[in-house]
Amino acid sequence: MTAEIENEFREALDEAVAAFKLDELTEEHATQLTRHYSLMRRWNQRINLTRIIEPREAAKLHYAESLFGARFIAGAKTVLDIGSGAGFPAIPIAVARTDIRVTALEANNKKSLFLKEAKDELELRNLEVVTARLEEFDWSGYDLLTSRALDRAGFAFPAVIGRLTPKQRLLLFCGPELVEESKRDVTSLEIHSIPMSDGRLVAVLQSPEKGR
């Protein structure tokens, strides 16, 4: 990645964070996220990590959106990112919240290799990468589950909700359609509009009966 593109991303990241009214990034955190972006661009030439790759679009839709979602983690100490892909929201959360243990769950071997390299490159001691499908993974010990892989989130949603323990929550980056569908399946539902988006939401859910 050229220095020009890297500088453009860094500037766009600062602007997106300000536009989302998030806390200003420290120099260390901004550097780590820029390094992740650089690595993601390089890998994206070989495997399809994401279609959102241009600096300003990525800064807003990937990084600022992930950091916005991190505001609603509340007291969770362990977070499982389902279908982490290029590392969203797992890596921005792990960067910004070093007090939280984050697990990036990714079934695709190549994407999982990327996540492991990103973990090492960014020296994220609070991040673990697991190569497995959700249905084959024991996630009963996590405080919070999250996902931005919306196609898979919609598919897995009923099964995930049905298996939530009383203290677990599910945080989804989604559209209003999924929120509307969820109303009949949950008793606790928080909705937060994502800034600068066309109706996208962060929804925080708990399962019926068990969540009471």
C-alpha cells in the first residue's frame, strides 16, 4: 500500500470517528487500525476478504461502525465475533478495548489465516482466532456474541437466540428487516441507529424466557 493511500485512510479514519461522535483514537490505536487496513488491502488482492476497500468507505463502514458497536458491549468481558471475515468488528473492538477478551470465529481457512496474521502484526494479546463453524463451536462461556456477516447472521439467528444463556447477549449490525423479525423471538431488544448510514442499526438482544 502506498504512503498516499495509507495517509488518506488515516485522515478518513479520524474524520469518521469524529462524525460518529466516538472518543478520539489514541495514536497507538489509530496506528494499529491503519496497519490492519494496509494488511487487509494486500490480502484482498489474493482472496476476497471484502468489497469495501477504498480508504474513506472502509474507514466509515468497517472501522467507525465497528467502534460504534463497541459502545454497547456494556459489562461484557468476553466477546465472540461470528463469521469475522476481514476482522469486523473483532479487531477494532480488540484494539479499542484491551480489557476485553475477543474471539474471532471464522470457518474459512484462508480468512482465518489472515486474521491470525493480523493478530500477530498488531500484537493483539486479547484476540484469539478460531477456525470453526458456529454449530461446531462451544460458545456457552461468552458474555456477548456479535456479527456483521449479515447473510449468515440472518440464517443462524433463530438457532443462536434459542441457545443463549440467561446472561448472554447478541449484538447484531443489521437492517430494520432483521430487527422486525426478531421482535417475536426476544424479550429484550435495544436498537441504536448507526450514524451516516441508510437505516442500518446495532441491535442488542436477549432470548425469550431465558432472558427474564
